[in-house]
Amino acid sequence: MESKEGGAFNKSEDIVCLVNNVGMRLEVWSHFPTGMAQLAAVLKEEGYKIRVLDLDVYPELESEISNYKIILFTLIAAPILSFTLKKIEEVKKQEDKIVIVGGPLVTAMPNEVLKETKADYFIYGDVEISLVELLEYLEGKKFELEKIAGLGYRNKHEIKINPPNMIKDLDILPMPDLESFDTEKYIIHTKRDQLGGKRTINWHSSRGCNFDCQFCAHLKNWRGYSPKRMVEDLKYLKESYGIDSVWFFDDNFMTSTKRVAEFCELVKPLNMTWGCEGRVTSINEDIIRKMKDAGCRAIRSGFESGSDRMLKVMRKVATVEDAKKAVNVLTKLDMPVKGGFIFGSPTETLEDAKMSLKLIKWIYKTNPRADIWTVYFSPRPDTPWYDLAVQKGMKEVKLHEWADKYKHRQLYEFNMSELSEKQIKSIMRKVRIYKFLSLSKQRKYRNVPLSLTKYAIRNVNSFVKSLIKEKYVQYS
């Protein structure tokens, strides 16, 4: 199917439908969709009529999707992917529907998205301007598809992908549109994550990342909102929604410590608490003192490994010594340590894994409030290590194959380490034991009976699932 011609959309009459559905169960985990809210705000600012169908909160709204002519879906690597792909096929059975898709899997698998689905267009990169320009084209205005940055489309059965758009000054974007969502539902269910607030929400203050970790997919183009704009956002959240704590889900909030320091000075009068993501190489006593004084209560870091050799293989541009220095700084300033490790990475040996265990044990001993989790490595599309897996013989995974896997919460297993699956899972169990013992000590072992009961139930569930051949993702 070729791209739609101009005139297919009437701005004064038609409503743009934004479907938010990433498979959240709010009672278990809650993550306010800031990306979708940002798109909604931009469209409103440009005078478009919009309707947000938040299926994560109100799944019954699914029946309304086909009521609209222009429908935007998000493709994300999650169990909900299968539902989204089926819904696109269902919607496209009606000739007057125009489907636009965006999201991480569009960036990761652009050609496959248009080959394997009936979506008319996809948008990627900084999509706000791309979407507005696409809608202008569909309105019949003088616009050529090939000039719309960040757009994928078909032209005479040939797939065309334009270079991505990048917004250099993020301050030009309007405040995300919280009014189109039942924001209260997200606030109620968002975990406060040691922030100490009563009403918490996740937020973003930057885009991109300047580093080149081999397991990660990013456009290497970090940009941040100005400190002034960041504080304006928080002031709005506090005054309009009573929010008193925020978790910044940036890929790396601390990329610019100068920006962080300026933000710290400006945010103090709001008397809000907050947390963020930050590389261990950005953590030093001076900046952490300023952050804590300004309300920061937790920082999450990607430790990834306790082996300097593996950190080089990962291209982390960090060392084990950097990690220890960061832990010591956080401990000295009475801040918790939060971070993750990957096991089963390409070339990882048993000795490498033991070095990670040693570092994790040291972290818990040094900082009893630490919270360490582990991830079993699995190749993800559009990452260097996915390409490496293909080079080493892994079959390239189609979009619908990813959907089938995620539907059953499975991973694509292609072990490029020197460890067996049994060894990896045994090591990860040890990390869970370290975590359990540290938490039990903090609670004076009052949690032991209940935790052991839950542990037994989980193991029974795992055994039952193994009988029906479902290998679920292992997280500590």
C-alpha cells in the first residue's frame, strides 16, 4: 500500500487519536507516559483536536479506537506488542483509517515495521515536529513527504526512511499535557522509591545519551532542558497536582553537572524531593552535596559489571574503581546506592561473574541501604550486541516473532558468554540472597517469615511454568 495523498484529513473536523498502551498494571508498577503527553501538548498547541485513549488505565476504551480517522500507536518491546500489532491489522480493515506508529521498536526495526504491518507511516527521533508536519501533509497543505524529518513511509511499494529530526532547544516544547490523562491514577500508584514524598510522578529533563554502551540503543545526542525550565515544570506539578516528589527518568540526568548544580540552586524554594539516573563517573562529593541539599534522595546507576575487562567490552567508559568511589561518596553523605548488573554478556567468564558478585557483596557491606538488581542479558534489536549475535549465528528476529516471545514474557536466548544458563541463574540467586539478608538486617529480621513464604510461592509458580515450557525473564 502506498502513502495517503494530501487532503485525507480535515483539521477542523477530524480528531487525532493517541493510543497509550504499554501493558502497565498500575497496582504493580506505574510510569506516567510523558512522551505521549508531550505529543498531546504539541498537537493542542498547533490547534489540533485530540483524544487520548489510555488503555493502561481504562482498557475498556479499546472499543473507541476505530471511531477515529487518524490513529497513533506506540510499538514497544513488551507483552502488549502482540495486542498492538493485531489492533493495527484490525483498524486497517477500514479503508478510511490512517495509522501512524512510533516508539522504541520503530527506531530499532524501521523497515520491518512497514514490511510486517499495515501502518501507513512511522515517526522516530524527536517526533513532535515530524508528527505536525505529517498531519499538515495529510491536510493537503504544500508539503512533500521526503522533506519531513523522522518519517518512514511507502512510495510505490518502496520503503522510504528520512533522517531523524532533532530538537536542539527542548525549552521550545510546551508543558506535557497532563489533562488528557487520568493523572491522579498514576500519582496514586507511582512508587515513591525512597524519595519520601506523598505524591510522586516520573518526569524527564533531557533526551539522549553521549555514551556508547554496546547493549543499549540510543541516538548519541544528549540535550537537556534548561534549569529554569525544569523548575517551571516542577512548580506546575506541585501547584496543579499537589506533587511533592519527582523521579527523573532521563537516560543520564547527570550528563552536565553544571546544569545539575544550577538546577539545585533554583529548585530549593520548592521544597520538593527527587531522584534521578546518573553514571558512577558523574558522582563526586561536591555535586552530591548540592543535590542532597536541594532535595535529591536517590540516584540510580548502571554498574553492569565488577570486572574491568567486561566494562571495557561493554564500552562503559567507567571502571570498578569509579563504582567504588561513587558508592563511598553516597555512603558518606547518607544516600542509598541503587544500581543494576548484567550477567551473561558476550565473552563474560565465570571469573568475571565472580568479580561482579564480589563487588555486589562489597556494596551491600559498605552501604546497607543499597538496592541492587540483576538482568539476564538478551540481545535487543538496534544494539551493537544484537548485531554481534547475528554475526555469530543468531537468526534475525522478525517483529511478529518479538511479539510472540514477549506475549509469554520470554527472552530471545543467544548466549555469547562463557557461562552456562545454569551458572548465570545460580549467580543471580546469590545476589537475591545478598539483597534479602541486607534488607532483613535493616528490618531486624521481622520480614523473614513473610519473605520466605513469598519465596516459596514464587518457586512453586516457577516450577509450574517450567512444566508448560515458559521460561520467564529472571530479575532479582
